[in-house]
Amino acid sequence: MNIETFRIFCDVVHYQSFSRGAEANNISQSAATQSIHRLEKQIGAQLVDRTKRPFVLTQEGQICYEGFREILETYDSVATRVQSLYQQGGGTIHVAAIYSVGLHDMSKCMREFMKECPKTKIRLEFLHPSKVYQAVLNSEADLGIVSYPTTSPELNVIPLRSEEMVVVAPPNHPLAKEKTLTLEQLQNVEYVAFDRDLFIRKETDRYMRQRGVHVEVAMEFDNIETIKQAIEVGVGVSILPAPTVVSDVESGKMVAIPLVSPKLTRPIGVIYKHRKVFSAQTTRFIEMLGGALVNSDASFAPQTAAAPTPESPGKTPENAD
């Protein structure tokens, strides 16, 4: 019974697949199966019920899975701390991020980091908000970048920035000529909303309830890009994070009007697993990430409507959480 056996078992359980668990550890499926057989013999209990498809853990298997994951996290943290004493870089930092953080922001930070730490690799994956949390909790990602980050007994948060939320409208909309808007000016307006299960929707709904404002929800979407497309074709207006519409405003596809009295912001932060020990390189990446996102923040001064343009919106999805 050793660390490698624990890791094989946990990977097989995580992927719900002997073949994928074996692949993650660069061994054959047969070797992974034999490893778990030996583990069951040493434990003295069946850990995996193979009669079901997909297989399920026995009660003993669930206890082992939770315990072995804690052992692996402790081992990996200790190894990271020791290696950081003598390694100048090296290794891979796994990052999961929501789409609306922006590929441009992340790419810029990654380029700067790679110049400073060329031996360290960054593996970046854009995911739906719930999957970012899942990736961090399952130790598939070292860091998660999310909006409205929340702490828990298993997760810690590092705040990065707060984004101004603005009213976004097509250039020919009656509100587009306004330099600033109060929330009351959105009363009964046609509105393009986020899906109800997203935290950003819950926050904007609460914001409106507190002010007694009702909007007519014309459409609901789970990503910012689709919301922007609906705005562009005249479905209605929406409230979006200012950094996500900078290029659209500059190109004249839509206008962004600052909200006043009161303002609304969207916090962005890094989540990571409790007891996670960062290498010197990971710590430096977080520092650079914070600087890059803060420097890329956007706010809109009072403005007048821009001229409409026939250009089509981009097709890259941005999950709005």
C-alpha cells in the first residue's frame, strides 16, 4: 500500500472509469484493476461494486476514497514545499476559470508569467461556474477564478477585483442617449436576463427588488455573449459587467450607460482548496493575475449613443456567473 496506489484508486473513482484512471497515471487498465484488487485485499474489504454500470463505491470504498484524498493532498502539499526550496520553477499550475473573466486578460497574464518563470507551465481551462468549483474541490485545478466567490469549510478565497455593472443597450434604444441611469429608469423595460440559477441573476434580481423595480424579461441565457447578441438585434437591454462589453462599445455595436444611485458591482476572486500549499511559482502567478485583472478593469464615463454598425458579434461563448 503506497501513495501511487492511493492515487490510482482516487483517479479511477473520480473518473468513474478504470481506463481513464489508468490513463491519468500512465499505466494500463489491467494494471489499474490489479492495483485496486491488491488494495482491497490489504484493506480486507470490497471497495468497488463492479456488478453495476457504472461501478459504485461500497460504504468501505467511500470511506477510503475520502481518506486517501486527504492523504494525497497532504503529501502533494509537503512535496511542493520541499521542491520549492531548491527548484527554480518547473511543474504545472492548473487553472479553471469562468469564461467571462476574459481570454485576453488571462492570456496577457500567462505571457508575462511565462517570461518570468519559463520552466513552469500553465494549463488553463474555461468552465461553467459550477464546474470551476467542482474542479477545485476534486483537486483537478489548483486555482479557480470565479465571480461572487464564496468561502466554505473546504474552500478559501483571494479577492482580485470588483467590476462595475452597467446598463447595456442597442444604439437606437431610447435609453441609449442617457449619460447615466438610475435603476428606476428601467421600470417595465424589455430586459435580457441571465438564467435564474446563476448567481449574477440572483444578485441583479435582489438589486431590483430592493428598489421596487420590475423589468419585462424577454429572454434568459446562461452566457454573456448570447445576451450581447440579443441586445444587438434589439431584444432589450441588460445589466452586464463593464469589462465584458468594452470591445462592443468601442465598435459601436451597443452602448454602456453607468448605473448610479446605487452602483452595482461584480466581485471576481480566486478560490482554492483549504490546506492547499502553493509553490513559489503559484504564489507569483496569483500576484501577477491580480495585477493583470485590476489593470484591465473597465468603467464607462457618462456617454452619448454611438452610431450603429452592421458587424456581427463574435461567437466565443462567455459563461456569465
